Amino acid sequence: MPRMSWRTMLPLVVLSLLVLGAAAPPAARERAAQRRERPTAFLVVGDWGRYGEPSQRDVARAMARTADSIGVRFVISTGDNFYDNGVTSLDDRHWRESFENVYDQPALQVPWYVALGNHDHRGDPDVQVRYSKRSKRWKLPAPWYETTERLAGGGTLDVFVLDTNHGVLEYREDKRYRHLRPTAWPEQLAWLDRELARSRADWRVVVGHHPVRSYASHGADPEVADVLRPILERHGVALYLNGHEHVLQDVVTNGIHYVTSGAGSRTRKAGRGPDTRFVAGNTGGFAAVTVTRDTLALSFVDTNGHTLHAFRIGRVERRSTPTGTR
């Protein structure tokens, strides 16, 4: 029998693979189709970095279980990544003891899109930016930035991450926050207004450490909230995600869900206001979000894996007005 060359065999191999794929059991084909159509999923956690103390590890284990269950694509951190005074070098023990060795489960080896909190600014926030070049999953390319996620089944999600610390007046008067710049906050606001106006994504989500609407122990800082809120409303933002308050909280104003996910380690008591949909204090947890082109669903999950509160919203149609108008 003559020996066949690889050029002769290649079409036969391709044909065989196509035949085998077509002959795959219906259940296998169905599972493959479900994976392709599965909603894009991500987790939101904040105020977590405490050298792996029990409260932090409890949340991390629950995050891993949920991430594995829903097929999480990425994680958002709402800031205060390292207590009490941030990190000061790329070799700071915090990286290992508060991050790498705590969120070490396979399901959490996904990109982490990171915001900076006030405790991060007590160290050197630029170190956290530079760690992005060392870590495959730590994503902080700049103090404020944008990332786009393509959704299963079509559509896009734009995530805008802010460094709200520059907008808090009391920090500018505190020597511990020596890395703050007076001009950085107006720069961010102009950038956010401009980029939201340009966005053609099906969903727009903004992340910042400080709340815009809150009834917990800190409340909203007016120099942040009063200028951010009109921008969010003008551009049809679906969610504003924050930490700072060590609670889980859903406040809805003018169609925007202001979601606090700051229960990544130690927690506090929480209060309620007239537009509070849900709040849980003194319980560790995080938010789990699933997104398709047409729907966004969010659930608060505690350390036992129980769903504490959930909501689903339809796609927010674009309603931006020209930049600079009010």
C-alpha cells in the first residue's frame, strides 16, 4: 500500500473531525451550546485585604464556590484592597498574604479589575498600578480607566473605574494621603463624562470606592456624590458599584442601582433610607452579577452561599445628552 503524505491525509482528518462532531451525543451538543450562551458573570467585592484573617477567608471561599457555579469571567474590587496602610513595594507581604494566598482557588484565577480605596492611598497607590505588570490577573492599568467586555450572544459591557479618593476634601487636608492631586478629580469627571457619551455599549457600569447614595456609617461625601450623580443619570448608567461602607446595600434613585459591596472582611452596622431596597450589615459577602445583552441580574451572597437579595433589570436604552449640557 503506498504511503500517504500529510497533504493527502489532512482533508481526511478534517472530514473525520466534522463527522465526529456531527455525531456527538445530543446532550454533549446541548451542553456546548449552553456554554456559548451562558450569561457573562462577574463578582464584586470590596474592603477585603486583612492578611487572610478568618472574616476575609470566609468570604473568599464563598466567592470561589459561586464563581465555580456560575462561570465567573472576572472580579471587580471596589477598593480598600490592603489595610490599614496600603502597600509600599512590589514585594510587600500584603500581596502574598492578603491576595495571592487568599483568593487562590481555581475559579478565582480570572482578571481582577481594581479600584483604589482610601486605605490604599495611605501607602503608594502607584505600586498597585505597577503590580499589573507582574500579575496576570491584577488589572489596574491606571488610577482611573475603562474596560470593555463582550457578552455571550452579542453585545458589550463597558466598565469605568474611578479613583474617587481625589474628590474627598478631608483627605486632601490629611498628610497620610500625600499622593492625591488637586486636579485629578476634575480630570476624572471630564474623562468620565466624555467617555460615557462616546460609549455605545449595551450596558454601562461605573465603579468607585466612595458611595453616591448610602445610609451606612460613612454616608455619601457630597464633593463626590453631588458631582457624580448627574453624570451617571445623564448617560443612562445601569449600576454604580462602590465599597467604603462595610455592608451590602442596594439603593435605587432615578432608575440607577447604587450598589455597595464592601463586606469583603470586617463588617459594620447599616441603616436604611427612603430609597433603600436592601441592606445587610454585620455579615460578610459580595455581589454576583450576570449580564446578557438584554438583562442584568445581581445577587448579594453571604459567606454561607445564601442569596440575601436579588434584582433583575432590562437593558437601559441610551439617553445621553451632549457633553457639558445640564
